[in-house]
Amino acid sequence: MEGKSLSLPDTPAGRAAAWFLAHVASKGDDLTENEIAARMERPPPWTPADELARFQYMQVQPFTGVEATSSTDHAIVVKLDHGDDRPSAVTIHVSEQPPHRITWVWFGRAMPAGATVREATPSDASALNDLEIRAPMTLGDGTTITLDRGSDFLAFGRLMDENVTFVAERDGELLGMACGAAHPTRIGGRDLRVMLLHRIRVPTEHRRGGVFSTLNGYVFGRYDGRTDAPYGYTFVENPEAVRIGGPDAWSLPVFRAVIDCASVAEAGYGRRATPGDAAHIVDVLNRCHEHEENFLPYTVDSLTARLERAPDLYGWDDVLLSEDAVLSVWPSRLGVTTTHGDDERRVQRAVVLDHGFTAGADESFERLVRAYCADLLERGHEELAAIVSEPSPGWRVVSGLADHMDRYLFRMGVPEPEGTAERGIYVDAVYF
């Protein structure tokens, strides 16, 4: 192993990478905890002793060549040649303030030569949409599902509390993207902050080249030490998604109930909300979902912040309510094209967000769903999707109205609390 002879740029990240890889090469020989403390800083519960043990037991094949790519002086990706046509890469970030300690390290497959990673911007919307269209989901029966988010591709991110989208790029072409978001929740009676890894898209021609693992690493790096656990949802009919590693799945799945608006629409029920309805909405939502795992009770302030975060997308006027039920919808205009053989069907889909009803008010909630479907038809949406688990209060209504139900594994880095199968899992569709 020739880690000590690597030639790297004379920048804070380059010098840190030279030090780090030299000790990877020697498996921490003569390295001390004090030196690690002077060179690295990671969030608790990390300790220099833990890091020294990692150096000593790290399994890295001998590397004889190197290539470095830096987007800034404080981040570097080093490509390692192991002589087996399967190069790896290590990404290292350092703090911007002296002494520029290492704050993050990620090992993964090397990306194609010349590829770099950066955060997406609104100007990437068209290219991002094209990338997702070129990366359809293929189900086990050969059916493909292609999503088209249109000109405001990053709209979903503006609805989230905290989010990021990373893209891999080479010569102006996007090779892939991965998104992450962080938000508070409550599991097992504990208030937590969790990280969602979602919307990972790599077109077929760029797969198996390290793009996925690198983007995945950047998302985890963004939230490293600032969240309690990662989580995500896996569509069980998508074999490629099922093969991807991640947190353990809970025993209880969740379902996306897809409702054909034309078949259930009945106009004329409910009224649109105003800010003056906030306390009533909070009361209904909290009473409906208080026993479900992954539900964080609302306050008037948190609901108001949510509805006023991106009012051009989702606001008070998108909430339909009655005396004992609430239904809000993001009219996202998500284009969904389903292809099976020669059959192809394209629809515009809207998404249920905040929803609930008081005990015994199932009929009122159903009437709101039917009324909203009538409204959506007039606005060009043929489908309405709601995400629920079988024990959830809304299950009977939405499953009874649904044209079909898509089953998802709920993969959460927090152990499943006892009794979840009876209480249900709440899914905030903003983070889905």
C-alpha cells in the first residue's frame, strides 16, 4: 500500500486527505488519540479512541494510484486504484475555520472520471425533470412508472422544513440525484429528529459506476450528527429498490391509496379554511392521530408555519374542513405515466397532506374526500393519493375509495415500538 506517497493539492482538504490516507495505509501504526483529536472532530458519541480503532481495523485494499477532485478548498474526493478495475473513492470534508479538522469521511465506489457533486439549484429544474423521466421505476411484472414533476421540479423541497438535493454532474450533464430532508417526529413517546433519504434517481446508463453510493454519502454527510436516525420508504413491487440496503423495515407496512377522482367525486361539501381555523384544525388532527407512531402533534404555530412556508404550493385555501373533519391536498400536478407492454396511461396526481377526523366522523371525512376529488377534476387532476397504514383512522375510508393500493416498507433507524401494529404508522406525505 502506498498511501504515504500520494500527491494531493496543498489545500486544507488536500493536506487532511494526505494525513488520513497515510494512516489508512499504515492501519494507524504510531497514530495516537491526541493526534486524532487535533486532526478530526465529529459529533458525539464519536471519540478519538473510536477513530483509532477504525484505523486499526479498516478493511481497505492496497491502492497504488490516486486521482483527486476538489470543488472547494474544504472538500475533496480522492479516487483510489486497487488494480482490479473497481476503483473506490473517499470523500473528505474539513471545517472552514483553522485548524481545518476533518468533519466527515465517506468511502464508496468511484464515480466516472471528471464527475463532481454539488447542490442543485432552481436553474437545474429542467435537467432534473429530464433525469427523473430517464430513470423510471420498473416493477416486477415489467410495468414501468415514469414521473414528471414539470417546470418547478424542486417544489417538493419548498414544502419541507429542511432539505437538500445533490446532483452528480460531468461536462454539464446530470448523472444522478439524491435528496435528503430532516424533520421532527415522535416515536415511542420520544421526540426525535430524523433524516429522510428520498428521490434517488440514476438513469440506466450511469448505474453501477459509483454515482449512487457517492450521492448517498453526500446526503448522509449533510445530516451527520444532526439527526437521530435515517429512514425511508421502499415500494415492494420495485425489485431494484428492495435490494438497496438501509434501516430495518418495521413489521407494519404503509400503503399509498390511489383514488380515481372521477369515480368518487361528489361536489358541495365542506368549506375552505382560513388562519382563524388553525386551533380547530390542530385539535382535529391531534385527536385523530395522537396514538400513531411517527406523528408529532401540531401546535397552532407549527401548523401555521407549514401552511405559510410555500403558499403558492400549499396554503390555507388548500384545506377543506367541516365541523368534525379536515382534509388538505397539495395539487402537485405530478405526471404519472404507467406503461405495460403496449398499454400506456398518463394522469395528473394530487397528494393528501394534513387530514383527520374526530371519533365517529368517518362519513364526514369521506364526504370531504369526494368533494375534493370533484374540485381536483376541475383543476386537471385525475387521481388523488393518500398514504396510510391499516390501523390508521383513515384506512377504512381511503382504502374503500381507492382504485388500487401500493404497498411500501417503512424502514426506520429507530426500533419499532411495541404495539405499533395496533396503533398504526402516520405518514406525513410531504416527506414521502
